[in-house]
Amino acid sequence: MIDLHSHVLAGLDDGAADLDEAVAICRAAAADGIEILAATPHVRDDFPTTPEQMESALDALRAAADGIVRLVPGGEIALEQLERPLDELRRFGLGGSDSYLLVETPYIGWPLGIADALFRLRSAGIVPVLAHPERNPDVQHRPEILEPLVAAGTLVQVTAASVDGRLGGAARRCVRALLERRLAHLVASDAHSPRVRAIGMRAAAEAVGDEFLARWLTYEVPRAIVDGSPLPARPESRPRRFHGLRRALSR
């Protein structure tokens, strides 16, 4: 599996406090079956991370983790930070690709200008990947609010702990609605420590209930982002299947 959202870099935000904790997250990811982990620190007013800080912390973690997982760069960019210069935003490109950018969904309220902000990214050749909208109450009440954004080319990332219910029933129901409406494209951990929103990607994949869709969400789409290859078509819905899921995810 490939996890394109984590706060594994030490000391940059509310994620890993130090290198020991960062390495522990990497070990937890590897134990969960993850081969590639994106380090995506917050980039917002309370954590004004710079590209240089992200790159330096990533180099330090790569040295300390010594190949436990393949670490790739990124950033979780708040909407108000999308006014940064484009060349700076591209350095936060998701999975090391300057064609994708992880954009943080606000936890409260639905910004009136979100469509315009994401459109500006698309116009610059950057695909927005909207992080964890299922945790926003407006989206929970009206999942269809994401339809025009997805139709315009935005991808949607849901959190593993929302998929399997660790973040509560409202988030889990919203994920189910987004999957049914074909409004979710990838699952990621959003891990902040080995304990807080722990990795849990394998449990989330099993909770999807369809081994082919689970593989698309946890491997095929994130693989295409990292490789810069065309996004694979979403598999057709199938009856809930659990046999063979572990085999499918380990291919």
C-alpha cells in the first residue's frame, strides 16, 4: 500500500515530536504493509512550514529511518496558503510530483471561495487533492457538495480512521456516501504519531469491503500520483468480498 498523507517529519507541526517518534511511525507504517509514505507537514498560519524546512526534515528522517519505508515529500496546504508563489507550492508537491498538491479541508464551515482556489491550481496544471473532507460537518450533512469540485478535476482523499470508524460514525457514514457517489479517490492515514490517528491502512482497506476498490484507493491511485502516470479507472462496484483482500493488497 501507499500512504500519501502523514505528519511524520519531526518538529514541524503537531505530528512527530522528534526523530525517535518519526522513526516509530515509519516502523508502524511498514508493519501495516505500507511501502511508500508521504511526509506532508501542515502549511498554515499556526505551522508556517517552508519548503526548505520540509526538505531538511525529510533528509534527516531518511537518514534515521534507513530504508524502513520509502519516504517521499509533500505538504498539507491550508486554503489561505494557496496564495504562495506557484514555484513554492510545487516544492510541496504530493509524493514528489509537482502536478499534485494536498489541500487541507477546514474542519468547520465550508469556504465560499474553495472552488475558485482549487480552480486556480488546476489552471496552473496542479491537481488538487482535497484532504479528509469527510470530517467536515457540512460535507457530512451534504456529501454532494463535493460533486462540482470533483467534476472540475479535484481528487478526494479520505482518512483511514474515518473509513473503519475510529473517528466516529458520522465520518464513517460520510465516507460510505462519498464512495457510493464516486467522490473519493484515495485513502491515507493522516498519522500524527504511532498512536494518534495511527496508520491503520490495512484495517481501512478491509473496511471498504471490496478488494478491488480497496486496492484502487490504497495503491493504484497513489501509485499513479507518485509515478506521474495516468490515473487508473475506478473498478466497477462488486459485492462485499473479504477473501483474497490481503493477497490483493500485497501484490
